Amino acid sequence: GSVVATASKLFKDAGLSDHLTGSEAVTLLAPLNDAFKDKSLAMTPDMKKLLRNHILKEKFSSKSLYHGQELETLGGLKLRVFVFRN
């Protein structure tokens, strides 16, 4: 019943369960279920690569993120944070 159940299932289907349940401190960037409507959810090599780039190598809370911060994914990509707060 989770709002990210579809993404969680995809992470598991991609063989990334160890990162979800282990003692490793990571952050998942998981889209809400609505993001997957009318989308193909076939587990392809490209989908696995995409999912690895939705797991950050460290544990973060939204409050700990700062503008310009650079984060590294399990897939080896660097992501830059843009923070807009009112």
C-alpha cells in the first residue's frame, strides 16, 4: 500500500534488494506510483542502470541537503542538488 510500492518492486526486480534491506546507509530516490502510469516496466539492462542511479551512496535527510551539493549514485553518476525553500 505504499505510495512508492512500484519503485520498491522495481528495485527488487533489478537485484538491488541488498541495498534496500542491508546495514548499508543509502538514500533511495523513489518516484511515486503515479509516475509509472502507462509506462513499460520491463526489467531491461537500461532499467537496471537507471535504478542504480536512483540510489545514493550515503544516507541523507531532506534537511541535510544544501544548494550546490554533489551526490554520488551507486551507478557512478554525480548529481547536483538545487534547493529552493520559502
